[in-house]
Amino acid sequence: MLGRAANGVYWMARYLERAENTARLIDVGFHLALTGSSKDSQHDEWRSVLTTAGLIEDYEALYSDFSGPQVFNYILRDPENPGSVLKMLEYARTNARVVRTSITNSVWEATNEGWMTLKDMLARPVRETNLGEVLTAIRRTGTLVRGALEGTMLRNEVYNFARIGTFIERADNTARILDVKYYVLLPSNAWVGSNLDNQQWDTLLRSVAGNRAFSWLNAGSMDPREIARFLILDSQFPRSLVFCAEKIRGNLAGLAKEYGGETSAHELLRDKLSRLHQIDVEEIFDQGLHEFLQDFITRTNEVGAVIAADYRFTE
């Protein structure tokens, strides 16, 4: 299973998760831009979407303004964008095809059919009138593949590598969205404890599909510290940093059982988890939320790199 096959299922899962996360980000940016009070504020929202997606520098090398259709078409389908959603889905399908004999028919069919559907939908420029349909199809593809994986795969190394890929990508996404909210949208240190716009914080939660779960736990309050605690430390929320790290730990334990021993990745992740379990939100803000999140992103990428080295595969 090591090497090429491990690489295939790991990156198949990562690209599918990344595509879904990007679709959620575009959806939130679109709805927030619609409520913008001015053209400048709408452009600021789209600029923040590009920043969160890590595409701002490449975009600015090609375009000088931030109109909605131009931005979301660049992210979704622009051939000049090697990190477009269309490319992500193509990479996911390519990796699934490489490991075709290691995944079930259901997983392959969900991945392949999702790719074919979206390839057709993204063959033409997306308009505001059909953007919602496109984003729903992207999210549905990720949901169907995960459902097929959960419902039909043996709990073996294939399953474990796919799940590790999913949760490394998801943890990275949650950390980046929270960091950009703090560092770009509201760069002033005065935001902590101040009366901030509830719509902005609701938007942050919607971008990680956490608005309803947060309201259940916090009676609709939009306290910034509680939102940070929820997204970082709440083990009930499936996109929180601690939840993702715990899932990676569980699947690494599965690999250790499969191969008869642990690797350096296990020790690195234990250290990472111990930090998450020992810190509270007050300590995070004392340290600096931006600094904490940047350290988390760096360590998450390090875990991914060590896993790849330990099990002898690369991107």
C-alpha cells in the first residue's frame, strides 16, 4: 500500500476537501458582498476571499479589480489559475484513478461522476444567477465521496490515509479562515472585547459550516473569544482544530496497528495535541491569535510532510 497508492488516496481526499472548503468560502463571500454598502466594500470582501484561498498574489498579477464574477470565475475555473476548483477536482479524479483498484466502486463513481458534472458546469463562465447551483454541486461531490468512503470502505490503510488527508486539509482551512478574519478583515487589536458587527462573525462561522452549531452552544451570542474557542478547542465541532487533530491521531493509530509500529509522525502529533489540550482561549489571546494560528498551520504542514516521509510518498 505504501508509496504511490498511499499518495493517491491521501491527495484524492485533500483535493476534494479543499474544493469543498473553497466553495463554502465563495458562497459566504458572495452573500456578504451582496449586502455590502458600497462597491469598495464589496471588492474588499472578494479580496479577502482571495487572500484566504491563498490566491491573492497570482490574481493581482493578472487583474487589477475585484468584481465578483471575475473573482469567483478565477477561483472556480480560470485556466490561468493552477489552484482553481476545476483543477482540484481534476487532481482528485486523477489520484482516484491511480488507486482505482484500492477503492470501492462507490468511491470511484462518486468522484468520477462529480468531476464529470462539474467539468460540464464549469465549461462556461459562471454567472451570479447560477453560482449557487455550481457551489452546491461542488459541496455535494465532497459529501457523496465521503459518504461512499464511510459506507463502503474497509477500515484499512486506504481508509486511514484518505481520512488523514481530509482532516489535515480541513484543519489547515479552519485555521486560515480564522486567521484571515482576525488579520485582514479586522486588523485592529481593539476588536477583542469590542462590539463587532455580528454579521461579520456569522459570516466567519458560515464559511466553516459552523453557524448553527455555534448558536446551539452559545444561544446566538457572537462573542469573538467564544467563536475562537469554538473553532479551535471545541471537540464536538467536526471542523475545529482539536477535532481534526484527534481524527488524524486516530487514523495514525490505525496505520500503526496495520504496519506493526509507530513512526516519527505519531510522536510529532502527540506533541501537537498535547499543546491543544493544555491551552485555553485566554492563553491563546495572550500569546496572540495570529501567532498561534500561524504556528498551528506550520505544525500541521509539518505533520503532513513527516507522514509522507514516514510512509514514503510525496505530492
